[in-house]
Amino acid sequence: SSKPRREQRTHAARSWLRRDGRFGKEEHYEWFKDFSHFRHLLAPLLSPSLSVLEVGCGNSRLGEELLREGVTGGVTCIDLSPVAVQRMRDRLAEQGTSGVDVVVADMLDLPFESESFDLVIEKGTMDVLFVDSGDPWNPNPTTVDNVTKMLEGIHKVLKPGGKFVSITFGQPHFRRRFFEAPEFTWSVEWNTFGDGFHYFFYILQKGKRSPESNSHQVTLPAVPSFNMLHEELESEDYIFRTNVDEL
Ligand SMILES: C[S@@+](CC[C@H](N)C(=O)[O-])C[C@H]1O[C@@H](n2cnc3c(N)ncnc32)[C@H](O)[C@@H]1O
């Protein structure tokens, strides 16, 4: 059974959420697929004038990749961890990259005006809210509250027509109920990428919700490969691929 491993992973996740140890050590760290794996999906959404917010940047290269793609409208990266933020600032300074603003901030209480950004992006950050969420079909109330808060904040800081991109292993049957909550005006679509294990690339566009998506709540078609995907999820160490000792 995978139980001991799961307990170990949960323990690791808790330590990780409590402390900043992970961020002190590596040059940069991608929690999963890096830019090259989803560039084909992200590049078509970019244009020079965009102002972009990355939520939960850790010490990832995504922000600077946006500059490299020609985004000049401003790239702001936030993380709750001051250690991660300092680490990323130092790394950017060392390599001489300017133009990425790295800020300590809580995605559950975003310190930005309404309608500030054309694009908000997160990679593996919403996933953190699902750690210890219990039954994925019926996540515990804390998870539901926090995910809702995160999405409300992102929806608010997006300009009309702005897009939220969520890059995650979270499958549509677990994410759509949050994305498609009645209070949001965005359309919801997604792509997958990666081989073997599927990652999801969701695109939500503010103000573009189609009328029928208001009515279809929860009658989702069965996903034939669900059990297999779930198995893979169990075997993928993923966020918790790290050793407890490393933390
Ligand atoms: C799984 S990591 C992903 C990091 C990065 N996006 C990447 O792909 O490598 C999740 C990140 O979210 C940050 N985080 C967790 N809760 C947060 C919150 N409430 N507000 C902002 N960042 C948060 C963590 O500090 C961590 O850096």
C-alpha cells in the first residue's frame, strides 16, 4: 500500500508549508515542468504591452521567461515566503536581470488594485491549497474557502478581458467547480501537456463566460482514464518528491 509514503509526503508537505528551508539551497527550482514544456500554450497569449502577475513564484524562472518572450508591460511575482522572495531577488540580481518585481504577498489577500493585470499566472501554487484537503471529490471547508479566496482575488485584479492561466496537475473534474463558481465572469478552457503524466493548462478569460456554463453545474461526464490518472498521481512524488531530511 502507498500509505506510509503518503504519510511521509504529508509530513514533508507540512514541514515545507511551515518553513522556508527549501528555498535556502538551490539556485532555482521548478516544482514541475518548466517553461519549455508549455511555451507552445503560453506564448500565443502573450504580447509586449501585457502587465503580468505571477502568484506563488517560489524561485522559478517563469517570470524572467516572460521578459525573454518580449513582455515589457511589467512582471510582478509574489510569494508568501520572504526567503523565497529574497532568494529570487538575489538570483535575478546576480544574473543581471531587471524588470521582474518580486514581492512578499499573500495570494489570499492580494495587495493590488482592482483591474491591475492583463495576465495572472500560477504554476503549482493553487495545488498547495489541496494538500491535506481530504476526499478530492469533497474537499474540506478550509480548502474550499482558501481556493475561493484565491480565485476571488485573482478575478478582481484582472482587467476586463484579462486572462488567468493555471498550470497544475489538478484535473478538470476537481478544478471546474471552483473556476466555474457563479460569482466569476470568466470563460474556462484547458489543454494538457506532458507525456505519460498529464499536466493541465487552464485559461480563464474575465468577462467571457458563456451563458450555458452558468447552468451545467456538476453534471460532468465520466472520465474513463480517471483511475489510471489517480494511480499515476499516487506514484508521482510531485510536490512532495523531496526527502523529509532535505527540508
Ligand atoms: C509548489 S510551489 C510552486 C512554485 C513555482 N510556481 C514553481 O512552479 O516552481 C508553491 C509556492 O506557493 C507559495 N505559496 C503558498 N501559499 C501562498 C500564499 N498564500 N500566497 C503566496 N504564495 C504562496 C509557496 O511559498 C511556494 O513558493
